[in-house]
Amino acid sequence: MSKNKSFRSKRKFNNRETYKDAKSASNKKFEEYVIVLDYLPEGHAESRAKTFKTEPIIQAIGVDYFTLLELVPRKSHKSDIKIKDKLYIGSGHRDKIDHIKGRISYDELTATAKFEIDDTILHIIHENEQKFVDFFNNARSITTKMHQLELIPGIGKKLMWEIINERKKGNFKSFKDIRERVSKIGEPDIMIKKRILMELQNADKYYLFIRHPFEK
């Protein structure tokens, strides 16, 4: 499959059947909350031209697995949606979301969404710092020649071994702790953000932090 090929889902999920409920028997990863990257009250211009109908569209990113999604708000909340809003899309009642149109690729994001995504990812990382610190504590070998740590931009063999040797003395507690104990590591949060963006852009075959982009 081409990296640029859209993997937009054709199935809609209403408020009674979430996209989580629809595949509850699987082990796939689903989002409970998303952050709004862009809101198009009149929908996509190309869609309006083809169908002569308008449907408001929200482009958002999940806070657990960085899934890129398009959502349709409830009619009663069409004027309430703002960029950076955190919205619930999990099982049960959704206050502001009518249904989920499906997954989208990074290339399908609007210019506004692409502008917002860097700071939004960084915000999610900071809000869940321990989760990402634990990556440095628990990262393991992928193959005999490749380690998960080496997939992080800026980490080569030398820095990888320094991290591994340092964590043997005790788990890292925070990004600050990593910076203080590992020389020349730079900013761990920025490095994680760069890796997440790489995965969203399908720049590598390994996925450390996001839901696999071709998993429907």
C-alpha cells in the first residue's frame, strides 16, 4: 500500500454505537478523548462542490494513541467547537460529538490542523509525562541489531547504552531526571514529539506510540 494512500474509514458510528463498541472483540486500540486540530463548520470545500450539502467536520488527534480522526458534531453544539478543545468520543453518551466519520492520514489534515499538531502533540506528552518517561525505562531490543531507543531521533548506539546503563541504577522519574543523568541527550519531550510525527507521516515501519495507520 502506498504511503500516501488514504485509509479513511467509510463507516460512520453514531452516538449509540461507538467505533470502540463496533470492534470490542478485537485487541485494537481506540481513543476515549481527542483534541481538536481544526473545525470546518461548512465541511470540506471539495465535498460541498460534489454533493451540494454541508456537513461540519472536526479534525482531531487522540490523546492515547495519536489517532487522526474526522468527527461530526451534534447539531446543538455546532457553534461550540473550538481548536484545542478536548472532546469525549468513547463509549456511552457523547456530549458534543454526533458520530465519527473515520480515520484520516496526516496528508489529509488541513493546513490549520498541520500547524496545530506540533504543539498539540507536545501538550499531550507533557500531560502524560510518566507514560513517556516509562518508555525510556522499559524500551527493549527489536532485533539483535536494533533497539527501540534507537528509533528516537537523536539517539544512536552510544547514547542508547548510556541510557540503558543509567536506568540499571534506578528508573528515570521525569524528563528532567533523564536530562540530568544522561549527558548530551537534549530534550526528551521534543525527541518523542519528533518520533510521533514521523510515525504519523509513515516515515518508518516501526510504531512505538501511535496506532498502526493501516489498522481500520
